[in-house]
Amino acid sequence: YAQRCAFCHGGDAMGAKGPALVTDTFRHGGCDHDIVRNVLKGIPGTQMGAFASSLSRDEVLKILAYLRHRESQLRQAGKID
């Protein structure tokens, strides 16, 4: 996450240039399948580029696991609803 995502989505995944990744609100699908697809293929018409040439599906799944864990931590700390 820190190497590929934090620049746009913030070091805490709460959003920066790109949207927050630790909420249940995603404009282009928030289930695991949608998120993996969006990372690998990008989202046309947005600044979200495709990462299929630089990240494997397994690496994206590890990033997703980190984000789900981070979301849980933030909820427990009362920082997100």
C-alpha cells in the first residue's frame, strides 16, 4: 500500500488526491472483486490508472487485506463510522 497507493489515497487510506479506501462508499463498486478489478484495470474517465503490468493479483489481494484490516482498526478507534 505504502509504495503504490498512499500517494493518491493518503498514508492512512483516508483519502488525499484520490478517495478514501477505508469506507463502505465506493463509486465504482466496493466488493472485493470490484476493487481488485479497479486496481488491475483502472477506472476509465478517472485518474485511477491500471496496475496490471506492475502488480500481480496476489499483491492486489494483499493490499485489499491490509485495507480491510485498516478499516477495522479505524472503526474500533471511532475514527470512521
